[in-house]
Amino acid sequence: MKALVHGAIVALNVGLALAVLATSAPGRYADAHVERTVLSAPHPALPWAPPVWHPGELSVLADLDRDPIPAARPPKVRSPSALVVDLDRGEVLWARDPDSPRTIASVTKLFSALALVSTSPDLESRHCVTWEQWPSRPGARSKFETGHCYSGWDFVGAALVSSDNRGAFALPAVAGEDYYAFVERMNDVAADLGATSASFVDPAGLEDENVATVRDVLKAIVAVSAHPDLSIAASANGWTVEDEGSALALRRSRQLITTNRLDGRYDTLAAKTGYTDTAHYCFATVVRTDRGRTLAAAVLGAPTNSARFADVRALVDWADEL
């Protein structure tokens, strides 16, 4: 697979039209601002079963709809929506406003990546980028160059590791689907996961209409961490993109670095950041701690870049002590 490394946040109305160049060998794969947790009766069991398109173990997702266990000393976080879960025990340990839909920015890419793998794509097939709808917002950047060709792995890795928006807009072509059909698939995949408040209008998270609750986001990050292909990229500290170039250019590699600033503090099983002026700073992750605990945490709407990572660190460290 790819040697890993990213960083790029590309812009509004980034559309990408892609043409398939060639296919090679088969691919692989509680109220806001209230610190006290109030215990209420658990939600009734839902008629839910893991989706057939996902090969990993997802039975724990049903447990994520439960209310938190009592917490005598809740964690201190600044984000208006936050959630931390013990995946080994299937326990929601603490929550703040877990069920209010919010715009989620590039955390959307978790759902677009899941939509992609639901089609059983050939990630080794290569696709060429065209000029159509190149990012026009000032400062918009991408590692993918118009006229150059890349594999499905390149696009998936760039989207999840470095949050490359053009990488996310390539996923419909990798899936072999029309753009709008792919976005509808994202909504279907969210429903399959029990992320009932999630709704999407683009695969990168550029539009404010990409919304979900922090509980929905936690289900998506857990599903990504449990997928044998997506977990490779979602847990990586970087990614290598193999640029075939145009017909006249030589092949070259580009190194992308993760946007996850907690990388190295824990054994990361999956992570995804997101930011827009409306969503503010978002972050979701699944980690294994030094004590052997498997914990998932997510925050939406953090006031600053550093606050989102500090909040998730506070949630994980607090949960690890329970």
C-alpha cells in the first residue's frame, strides 16, 4: 500500500469532473454548556442491523444511541457538541448536546469515503483530473493537478489524511457514479449506519448544508476505523500520492501530511478534522490508549483549532481514567 504523509484545505464549489484513464490490477482494499451529565432512561432499542456492504464489526453502533452513564466529575471541554464512548464496553461515557444537527465541514469526508467503499470500487484504477470547476476561491489549493492521473487510493488517502477537497470530489468517479447519485448514496449510507440526522449535498463538506449530529459523526468514524481499507488511510500520519502526470510529464510522488494534531499521542485507529467559518473547528477520532482502552471521541463547533484537539484529548484522557 502507500507509504504515508498531508495537509490541504481546498475551497467552496470545488467540483471535479474526472475521466477514467485505465484500470490496472484489482484493488483492495445534554444541554450545551451544561457540565453535569443527567442520566435518563436509555433510548429504546432500534430495529437496526449493520449494513451488508460493510465488512467490519459494527454491532457497537447500536450502543451509541444510549444515554451517558453517570459522571461524578465530567470532563472540561469548550466545544458545544461533544461525545466520548468506550467501544470495548459499548458505553456512552459523556455527552454534551449530542443530538443537535450542525454543519460538519470536512468531517463530511468520512461519509463520502464510506459511500465509496459501499460500491466495492477498484482503488487501483487510475483517473485523470480535468479543468472543469477548478477551485476558484482565493487561496484554494490541492495536490491534484489538472490533466494528471491518479489512483483511487490517491484520492481516498488525500481526502482522509490531508482533507484534500479535490480528492473528495474525485470519489464519485472512482465509484463509477454520477456526482448527484453519489451524494444521494452518502445520504443512504448515513441512514444505513443509523446516523439519522445526517444530510449531505457535496462529498467534501464545503457547503453548510452538510449537517450531522456529533452522535452521527461518531458512528461514521467508528465505521471508518472498522473498515479494512478505509482504516489504512484514516489512521495514517501521512500519504504518498503517485502522480502519473500528463502525457508528456514524468511520474512523481507527493507527500501529504495528516491534519490530526493528536497523532502520536495515542494509537490512532481513525481520525478526521473539519473546518469552515460556519462549522468552526470539528474533530473525530478512534484511539487505543496505553491502557488498552478503545475509545471514540468527537467534537463539533470548537472555537479554535487548538481547542478541538484539547477537547478531544481531555475527553480521551478523562475516559481512560474511568
